[in-house]
Amino acid sequence: MRKLNLIVVHCSATREDCTLSPEALDLMHRRRGFNGTGYHYYIRKDGTVHLTRPVERIGAHVKGFNANSIGVCYEGGLDCRGRPADTRTPAQKASLLLLIHQLQQRFPGCRVCGHRDLSPDLNGNGEIEPEEWIKACPCFDVETLFQSKNE
């Protein structure tokens, strides 16, 4: 088993008035040159969690961090106009909390963060600030949410 120390939360960058099935996500990633869905888990709007890549396999979800991380993606992340937004449904929020809790039990000591939190620290102050984000994904503050759940 590979050494894991990071759980990274993503959004699929799908408009809230559209759907993206696990099969469509897989096809999208294959067209980008990946060998299947790059995330390990995919959470649909109804809260259904799909295992889309075995955890034992290195993901393709965050450049420079794939070897030691697990990728979790929720369906959504864009409002009806295509702008970044936290579009998680109550069912997705509940499923995400449960999945992250289960992963933390299985892989203790893993840091939980959003894709945007792994952007480069351009000004060197030790903090990734909004103006440094490469992308808004997953469109909510993952670190604060899971920090408060662990205290």
C-alpha cells in the first residue's frame, strides 16, 4: 500500500443545473489522457458515493501531490451561470463528511484540504491566499470545515 498523508476535495466543475454521471466523468478524464477517472471517489448530487479508482492506485487529480493523496470529488461546483460556487446538496454534504471521517479512520494523520489549498504560495508568506489560487475548486473552505470537525 502506498503511503498516504493527504485527502484532497474537488468539485467536478459542473453547473448546478446539469448532471455528470460517473461514466461521463470517466470519459472526460480519458479524453484528457488519464487512464480512467483521476479521483478515487465521486459524490453525486443525491449523496451516492462511487468508488471511481481504487485507493491503492495513484490518482490523477492534483499535480505534484498524486502519489501520496486520495482524491474526492463532488458533482457540481458551478452556479447556473457557470461561475464557481458551493453547490453541494445537503445529501452531498452529509456523504462527504461521512466519507472523510471513514478515510481519516482508515488513514490516520491525513491532512484534509481543497484542491485550491495546494496552489503555490506566490508571495512566500506561508499561507495560500485567494489571490494565489490557481482555481477555485472545490468552491468552499475544506480545511476550516474539517479542522473544526477534528477538534
